[in-house]
Amino acid sequence: MITAKMVQELREKTGAGMMDCKKALTAADGDMTLAIENLRKSGAAKAEKKSGRATNQGKVWTSINDDAAAIVEVLCETDFAAKTDKFGNLVKSIADSALKAAGEGDVTVAVNEAEKNNLTDHIGVIGENMQIRRAARWKRSEGCAFASYHHMDGRVSVLVEVEGETDPVVLNDICLHIAAFSPKYISESDVPAEVIAKEKEIAAAADPKLANKPAAMLDKILSGKIRKFFSEVCLMDQPWVKDDKTTLAKFRPNLKVRRFIRWEVGEEL
């Protein structure tokens, strides 16, 4: 006889719905191990059926310890599912898995392989197609500190590594700034020469009055426009999030941002 206590136990072990648990136990004649196996197989079948469905909602999350930091983006079909505790806990567990992955930088393939069964099980439970879209892991550099920030409960998340500053308030503000202003580079020295050349070309073409300027004057004008461009795309040169009269470079001259990641759910890669 399948009792309510058995159904509840199976539900606690698998996270599956009450009716699915009851059906699995009935089909397994009360064998808990077989019922769990059947539910996992059922989840795999459901996952296969849902694999072609669009996923453009989800969550980006981070995980940090003393030695490393990781960030992952996990997608699902609906905003409703993305806001559930089940999905949130899944994303956090995948971020923890990315933290344990071997390697540095892009660990998407490794995390997908490690979390394949876990993801399949949750597709069966949550009832939506899901995918681990991307994952990255950093090893901590000597003398550096990590910080992260999650905006709108993981709709946008930031991971940063800095050197020369450990004040958690400042580190949090840097993450907040990156989330708000979405810089493309850390400083002007990181901007590729071809990007600068293209910006000069665009600036010159956008203003017909520059066509007949002497070369020296034109170069001076374009240099001014490039400085403005740096203030728009470089983290250290952007108007500071807490005081637009200053910049991070002026506010914390001894702080060095080594690297950062800003990911937004569903953004173009």
C-alpha cells in the first residue's frame, strides 16, 4: 500500500510533484529506490521533449571562496520559473559547481558536463526547458580580492577582482557602478588600437565641418572626442556612481581593477 508518508518522503528526496511521486511509487510497488530511478528517467524524457523550447529568462549568479570565484548564467522559459526558490537554488548550486571546476576562464563545457543530470532532474520538476548558457571561473591572484553584486535578484550580476583595496564598501560600490554603467574596458590602455581608430573615423565622418581642418587641428579635435569616448566606456574614467564629479581613478588612485565580468540574462554574446 502506498502511504502519504511514502509519497512525502519521495517528494522530499526528489522535489517532484505529489501526483508524480504517487504514480512512481505505485509503478514501483512501493520500492523507493526504483521510484527515484523512474522519476529520473521521466525527467530525462521530459527534458528531451522540452529541449527545443526557447529559453530567454533566467538568472546570473556568483560563488566566491578564498581561492577562486565563479559566475554562471542559467536560462529557463518564463520569468515566473526564474523567480521560484527551486530555480534560484539550482542556479546557486551550479555556481558552486563552477567554483570547483578545474581551469581558468571559460568553464561552460565542464560545468554543463558536471551538472547534466542535475539539470535534467530539475527540468522534470520545474517543467520548463533550461540551459547553462555560460560559466566562468577565476583563480585568485596573490594580494587580490573578489567582490560580486546581484542586481534585480540576478537579472544582472557582476564579478570583479581588485588589487590594493579591501574595503568591502568600496568593492561593493565598484560592482554597483559596473552593473549600472556597463563599462566595456577597465582603462584607456585596454582599448584596442583598432577600436580607437574606428572611433576617430566615425567622429570625423559625423561632423562635415572637420573635413577641411588642418591635420594638426583635426588631430587635436579628434583626441578630445576620444577622451570623451574613454569616459563613456572605461571603468576607471566613467563618472563615479556615487559622485559624478569624480572617477574611480581619482577616487581610489591606488586601487587596481584586474578584471571584471558583467553578465545580463539573455544578452547578445
